[in-house]
Amino acid sequence: MAIPGLDDLIASGLRGKRVLVRADLNVPMAHGSITDDTRLRASLPTLQRLREAGARVVVTSHLGRPKGDRKAEFSLRPVSKALADLLDAPVAFCEENVGRKPLEAIAELTEGQIIVLENLRFDPGEEQNAPAFVRSLAELADAYVNDAFGTAHRAHASTAGVARQIPHVAAGDLLTAEIEHLRAVREPARPLLVVLGGAKVSDKISVLDALAPHADTLAIGGAMAYTFLAARGVAVGNSLIEPTAFEDAKRVEALAAEAGNKLLLPSDHIIAQEISAESPTRIVEEIPKGWMGVDIGPETAERYKNEARQAQTVFWNGPMGIFEIEPFATGTRSVAQGLAASGGLTVVGGGDSLSAINGLGLGDEIDHLSTGGGAALEFVQGLELPGVAELER
Ligand code: ADP
Ligand code: MG
């Protein structure tokens, strides 16, 4: 199904029109300052295009989890300042997100000017998708743009409800790029390789269930692999495992086998006795008592890398080891390099996976880095995201 994009909306003529943009300005903050402005930078292209089209741009977002209360530490005011710096243009701010104050402030904007409204989640109506809050938001604008893919899996007032109340809607450039690339994982050029890692099977059961029958090859690393190995009866020493997920692991293996797909597990491991950079490491095929798997071994890394080389599409979520600790980051680095060298389409999602890729300086070598987190995982499973569905409608 086609989602209306920014081109269509701009072509309809936006000069002087009020455009409500649901952006993702949910940046990490510490002591009142922004520690990583990736999401702000990612929001700029859509905002710039709307400015150039002469729209009066009304930017809304949530920040953190204020849970329906006005809490000073979650104010978007410092974020609006940072946005002004990045755009090198004045950005107005309104401490209310609906009602008379923003209506008046928006009326005073000049063509191409931006205003940021206060954190949507200061109002309980946002997360409840409450009809009254939806109507108040809709009153603010003539057109609506959703560019917040990271919250598209939530049916909130600003992501779903308001799209029904404003006649002209479109996906922003960021959201469009996410959908295009993640759709290419859902309907892939084959072979499709999915690499999954990270800490817990239980976090990703639904992803595993959905992708085991879908991916030609499912390569598993991270602590997750030890739950799979332990479920097979392999000794894993003190590795992080989830005995309550053994049945899930067996089911996922069966799903892959039924579909004739390959499910790969590590055949060698980097092990340590403690989770510390000073702890001596060994490379082994069998994990002895008292030791734990902290990373995939070099032979496994080479196998996964080869798979990436041969794949037409690769989706990766979850690091291969405790990559935050340098001596345990080798497997994650190898797989990242494998993706970088792949001739296929490469898509990476997940907070830790992105920080691993960016930390290695390989971000530019990957076709798409999804900032979507949970939304990306839901989308590749084939689930409908309310925020996307409302735009399609
Ligand atoms: P993402 O944020 O990319 O979705 P996850 O949050 O699922 O990834 O997993 C990341 C975490 O998994 C990291 O903190 C990493 O240290 C941990 N991890 C990976 N391998 C292991 C392992 N062998 N033992 C313990 N923790 C691991
Ligand atoms: Mg994580």
C-alpha cells in the first residue's frame, strides 16, 4: 500500500499553511543537556523541506516518560534551543501543547518558521489517544506529517488519533526511509540473512518466531545463543541463559527446520571467568565449568561474515557479545565488517547494535540504520504499526 510522502504534500501547496509534525525529538539527556543529538539531526531534512515550502511548522514530540505529568526535567525547551542551533534559524517554543496559547503562537509564525510545543506526554491524553486531546491537537493544523518511526508502533494521539482528524497527511522523509528499507527485509531479495544477538531470548521471542520461517539463514549470537545451545543439551558453563525460554528456543529451531531454512549457532566462543576487561580470555569450542561465553569465536565470526557476503539482504539486530568491553567486541566487529562488505542490502536496528556500528565507524557502510528500535522489530515481523496504518488509510 502506498503511503503519501512529503513530495505529494508539498506539491499540494503549503505556503502559510500550518503543518503539525510528529517528530522524534526523544533524545537522551543528562543534567539538562543533550548527550546524543542523532535523532535531532535525523529530523532536520523533513523540517527543512517544510520550511522551504513556506509552511508554518508546528513540531511535536514526546521526551522520556513523564507519565502524564508536567515534569521540568522532561521539558522540550532545551531541545528546541538545540534544534535552533542545528537549523541556524530561530525556533519558537510554547510551554503548552494544546489550547489557546499554542493557537496564538502558531498564528504569529511567519512562513517557514518553526515552533516546538511542549512534551506531548505531559498530557495523559497523548498515550491514551483520548478523543478530546486528539481534537485539540487537530485544531492546531491544516496538515499532518508523521516522521516519528520510533513511536509508530504506539497508537497515541499524536501518532494515530490525529491522522484521522486532519485532512492532509503524509509520512516525513525519515519515516518513509524506514518503511522502504524495512519493507525490503519483509519482502526481501533472497537469500535473506537475519543475524540476531543481544542478551535475552525472552526479549525477542516474537521476532524469532516470525523470522525463523522467513529468513533463509538465521544466525544467532550474543547471550541468546547460549539459551539455544543449552536447550540442545550443550554445556555452556556460567554463560547467561534463560532456562524458562528453552521451549521457545526449541520451537524456533523447529520452525526454521520445517521451512527448510538454516539456523546457525556459534561453534566456538570467547570465554572469560568474569565480565571485565582484565579477566583473561580463551577461545574454545566447549565451554568448561566456571567460564562463560562473552563473544562468538573467530571461526563463528568467519562463518557469519561469509553468510553476509553471500546474502542479497541482511537484517541485523543485537550484538554478538558483550561489546561494551573491548576484549569481548571482536565478534560484533567482524560481523559489522561482514555487513559493510556485503553487496546486498544491509539494515541494522536496535539501540546497542547501532552504538556498536557507530562506535566502529562503520555507520556509513550500512545501507540503513534503523532508529526505530521496537518499532523496527515489530515491522519486520509483519505486524501492523498504528502510526503507519493511519497514513496508509
Ligand atoms: P539491541 O539494543 O541492539 O536491540 P539488545 O539490547 O538486545 O540489543 O542486547 C544488547 C546487550 O546484550 C548488550 O548490553 C550486550 O552486552 C549483551 N550481550 C551480548 N552478548 C552477551 C553475552 N554473551 N553475555 C551477556 N550479555 C551479552
Ligand atoms: Mg538494547
